Amino acid sequence: MKAQPDYSIYLVTDDGCLQGRALIDCVREALEGGVTLVQYRAKTASSAEMYAEALQLKALCDSFNVPLIINDRLDIAMAVGAAGVHLGQDDLPCAVARKLLGEDYIIGVSAHNPAEAKAALQSGADYLGCGAVFGTATKADVKKLGTEGLAAICKAKGLPVVGIGGVTADNYREVRAAGADGAAIVSGILAQPDIRATVRAIAKVSQEFAK
């Protein structure tokens, strides 16, 4: 049985948040601040670009002993030796991904309600990404789940739950108080002028929920 990673401060990359800075530099600052998991998400990049960038990120994450998850792309995850993949509801089914990847890879699944959460559990997911908790600028088509909806999924979960969507240093505590094991954060980290200090502030709150 593979060990579950620390989902508490889960960084999701988005080139649109970088404000001209290099992704690798921003992720390094986030890791120095205390990010516990990194998901590489690059919706507009070519396969060649994703492979090259994922290789860089894998080496960087390894140096901090932090797992790297690849959004959507099983092939990229396998090619760079990432820890796993994260799948949305419109991506390859989790059960199929599990057959292709085997048991050693971490597979996360997006779930927007208890029914999707239950289906993900039954299909072999390792964790759930649930949102949008506060609304999101990165996915306009995703309905707001709210902290009450997040709490309902957490109550019936059976899997680690990561809250996503509009999470910042200011509302991170609300996500954890709803019962989530962590929060996936995009612009709340990457768009901040001082990434390292922002993550440290989040990490300080996270310590309050450490078991």
C-alpha cells in the first residue's frame, strides 16, 4: 500500500498567475515556503513543452522531497516519473487510469458533490479535489460548492479531501475547518508578490490542524 502524501498545502500551477515570472522560480519559492504537494497544470502547452517543464519540476520537487502530480496527462506523468495524476470529470475514467498506471501511482479525482465523491472512491481514487469552494477564476464553468458543500463531502468521504477554488491565505482556515485534509491553491500563492511569505502564512494556519 503506497503512503498518502501530505495534502495540506497543495500548489496547482497556472502560467496565467505568474505575472512575467518563470514558473520554476515561483514553484521553488513556494516549496521554500512549505508547500507539501505540487500539481503541474498546463492546459495550453504542447506535449513537448509539458514534458520539458515537468522534468524540471520533478527534479525541483525531488530536491524538497515533495511529490509532483500531473494534471490530466498520464503519459507525461509516466514519462517523467511523477508521483501521480489528477483527473477531472471529463478526463479518462479513474478506473481506466488505475489499470494503466498500476497501484504505485497516486490518482486524484475532481468531485463537485457527494455522488461524484462516492464514484471516485469506488473507482480507485486516492484523494478527492473538491470545489469550487469559494468560486474560481481559473474554471468559469465550475459551480460554487461552498464550505457547507465541502463539509458534506468530507463527512462521507472515505478518502482524503482537498478543497479547491478561490482559496487564499485569508480563507484557508475555513477550508480546513470544514474537514478538508488540505487546500489546492493556484493564484492564492502564484499571483502573490511574496510567494514564500504567503505559503509560510498558510503553513502557520495548517499547523493548527496537524493531527
